[in-house]
Amino acid sequence: MKNTPAPSKRRLTTRTLAYSALLCALAIVFARLAALAPNAFSRYSIDSLPVYLAGLLFGPLAGGLVGFSADFIGCLLSPFGYNPVLSVPPILYGVFGGLVRLLFLRRVPRRSLPWICSGFVPPVVLGSILYQSFALAYFYRYDPAVENSFRDGVLFFLGTRSAQFAVVFAVNVLLLCLLFKTGLFASLRVWPPKRIRDAGKITDLAGVESYFAHLRLKGSVPGLERIREMLALMGNPEKKLRFIHLAGTNGKGSTGAMIASVLTAQGYRTGLFTSPCIERLNEQLRINGRDVTDAELVSVAEYVRRIASKMTAPPTEFEQLCCMAFEHFRRSRCDFAVLEAGMGGRQDATNVIGAPEVAVLTNIGLDHTDFLGDTPEKIALEKSGIIKPGCRAVLYPSDPGVEETVRRVCNEKNCPLTVADFSRAEIVSRDLSGQKLILDGEKELFLPLLGEHQRKNAVVAITALECLRDAGFNVSESALVRGLESVSWPGRFEIVRQEPLFIIDGGHNPQCFDALAANAEEYLSDKKTVALTGVLADKDYGAMYEKMIPRVSEFICITPPNPRCLDAEKLALHLTKRGAKASAAADIASGVEKALALAGREGAVLCFGSLYSIGQIKAALNKLN
């Protein structure tokens, strides 16, 4: 059975009374003090707008009362006195505003503003033109002694009032659009209306997880229309934030984490939005390095769910996560939000923002070719969609075709482009605790993230921070040192256990596997290395595993917890055909146990292939400790 709202149970609050009184006062002012009256029978006034808004924001009863009160009090202030018959049109404005509200209580139309504006039409036609024309003709033109006086009066008022209200209607619609576009009513928490009953309300963390698990089943749907509509209903929280926006094939998360860590060290309140999560959804929304708390997550998820439930075409899982991030960062009054694109750039849900302070393009390679294009240049063009007039752009050095594509986009949008210079940073020492860099031949930095690729990501992050400094923001040398040495980015060649060494890496495409192979050569060449690995079926796993086969003693294959997964048996068969020693585990927990036993105390277990497996791997490992 369908849940239906129960408008009759809506409580009359002090705030509702206060706002209704304010709208009533505005209607009186507009009717009596700010109206244009070129002659005795025409009056141009927007007094109907506050009455309509009272109904729209607080319901038909409130709207009708505001319409009646404004007309009654206004007439007492006029020389003509009060006529109850002529109170019908202002009451109709409030009532029809309330009827539009009831529509929104059930389901928000996909394009909300046309519906809001259309609520003006019935009271204009039925009340202000037809009804009032007949009433005025009767009171002011009808003379029983004069033949056809009533008919002539009706025609006169119909003619004069139709032109008058065409102008007033256009002005009212324009003002309505401006008021809703600014997000004024959303910021005052009076729009969009809340359902009075809602069985799907999120009250705890399990509810958040259940809600997003349900959304995940719907998959990804192209287009930014849904998220733009939803953000408008939320009052456009993204417009109240400054962004550093990152897109690229690899390194977005690590680079974003470095930028956020330095900005936090500088004293800025910094939000970081990344995807996907490794263990808990909380990880995707961070402020100053701290995951969003369970209570904060429940609050912002319920707010977003409530808005989405009123839409005809609700946003997808990732789109709603983006909305949650924008709202959480707004509530937390972040100075900066570091925003990682999910996939692509131009059509990515994160790209609803305006011009970021800096647009960062990390390493670009072939991935998601079905969606983004089958050449690096096509993918670069798609990811360059985050570059907008008014921002500065930073690029990870790439092949000439990619660089030329990005330069062309920057020239078209008149955005200065800086290509990061990897020669600026030299590794002087490294071990499993991190690596020491010398920047520009003199500045010593420590980076706890391992690998040559992280040195390059650090240079990209530093270049982006220097662009911020050039834009007038304070980013000191000491903040750079402190921010980089304290950066944390789980799931990227992360050491989670000693004896045996247990390393987790989220690498899941050929470029990631190149970096992983280099790290394995650098840090694990003296150890027996057992791979615990699983991959998604839509990845180029044939090319991905080529460089890892010579560096691994044995592969234990697992099936990632994702609908797009490659079955462990199929992956084991593929690796065996390539000459590797490989077997399939029944599940992730048994795979962890088997890999630990094979590695022994002196060996190493290297987990890689999919970010989606990491949470279950860590959970299985914790049970064994």
C-alpha cells in the first residue's frame, strides 16, 4: 500500500506564523504603497506574490488566511472600505499555492519551477480576471435603469484586467524564478516541503548502507540534469564552497589527499571527497583528515534522501554521494573542498560545480574506454571538462597527444596551464616507512606514501598548491612540509601487518599495475611474495597481470564483492595459462588464510586488483590477529 502524506496533521509552528505574518505585511505594502494605478480602473501590483508564497511554503490554509487578512487589513487602510465579495481572488492565490505544495508533498515534478509558476494561472484566470470582473461590473457599472449596463461593464473590466494581469503575471513569474534560483527558501529551511510520513527515513548507519545498496542496483545513468535539479532543491550548497577539482585515470585520490593535508596544515578547514570507499562509507567524506562521524553521515544522508524521494527521476548513488559531500562541507563551513571526480570529467557528477580554484589532471591512460573513448586523447578531452573559465589548470606530464589536447582546452577557456616538472623532486632515501625527497635542490620533504609514482603525484600536488598561492591564498613552506609528512591514504601499497609483511594496494588498471610492479621490485625483491588478487571482468586483466607474473611466487585468486567481478576460478585459469602458479580461494577470508600460510613469517603477501576487496580483506585479517 502506498504511503500518502497527511497534510491535516501538519503542526502550526511559531516560525510558520512569523513568516506568514511577514508575507501578509508584504502583500499589504505591495497592494497599498507600491502599486501603480494609471487610472481609476487599473492597478499594477505584485501583492498576489506574497500570498501565493504563503500557500506554497505553508499550505492552503495558511495561504488562504494570508490572502484574506492582507485584503481585509489593506481595505481598511483604503478610502473604499472592505467588501467581502472581493476577498475571493486573494484567497484563491493562497489556496492554489497550497495545492501546488500538496503536489510536492507527494512527488516533486522533474522540472519543478514550471510547476511552481503554473500555480499562478488558475487564480489569475478564475479569480482576478473572470470573478473580479463580474463583481466589479456589478458593484460599479450595473444600473437597472440602463439597458446592457452589466454586460458592458463586464466587457470593460475583462478588457482592462486581462492586459493588466498579463503584465503582472509575467513580473510575478520572473520574481518567483529569481527567488527559487537563489536558494533563499532552501536556506531558510522552508522549501522543499517535507513529507509528513516517510517509511524510508534513515535513522542509523545501517539505514545509510541499506539505502545506498539499493541505489547501487540502479547503476550509473549519464547526464547531469538530476543532480543539478537536486542541488537546486537543496539551495545549491556547492555554490558556497571553493574547490580544487581532480580528474585523471590514476593518482587522483593520492594527489587529492596530499593537497588536502597541506591545506589542513596551513590552518584551512578542508573537505576531501573521494570514491569508492574501502571499508566504510564515512571514508568518502573527510574534513581535516577526519572521516565524517556516524551521526553526521546519518543526518546528511537522510537530508539528501528526503530531497531525492520527492523527485520524479532521483539521482544515482554517486550523484547523491556528491550532494551529501557538498552539503556536509557547507554545514562544516569548509574553506576548501578537494573533490575527486568519479569517472571521466565533463559528464561526471562532480562537474556540476562552477570554476574551481585549480583543476588538476593526474596521470591519464586507457580505462573505462566504453564510456570515455578508446584513445588517450579522447579520454583527455573528456577529463579536461573540469577545466572552466576562471580557474588555473595543472597537468601530470603525459604523451604529446594528451598534452596537446589539454593545452587546446585551456587556450579555448583562457585558463593558464602548468605542466608539473618531475625533475624538481629527487628521492634521496626510501624504505617501508616512506621516502625522503629533495625539492628544487634544497627543500627536504618526507612522504609516507611509497613508490616512484607517489613522488610524481607529490610534484603534481605541490604544483597545484603553488597555483593556489599564485591566486592569492596563503600556502607556506612549513605547511607544505608538515602536510606531506602527515598525509595518509589507505589502500595504496599500505602495510597493514608485519611477519609476514602484508601489503594492500587498490591498483585496478594497467597503469596501476605498472606502478605496483615497480614497487614490488623495489621493496619486495628479497622476499617470497604471494599475491592475493581479484579483478573486475571489464578490466584489461590480460595486460594488467603481465608485469606481475615474474614478481610473484604464487597467486591466490579471489572474487571481488562487486556485480562486475571476474570469478576467481576464471582468473586462476587465465594466470595458469600464462605460466603462473595460481589457485582459486572459496572466499576472501579463506584466501587471506591461505596466502599467509604460503608466505610464512619471512615472506610477503601482496593484495591487489580491486578496491572493492580491501574492506573484506582487512576484516578477515583482523579476525586472525
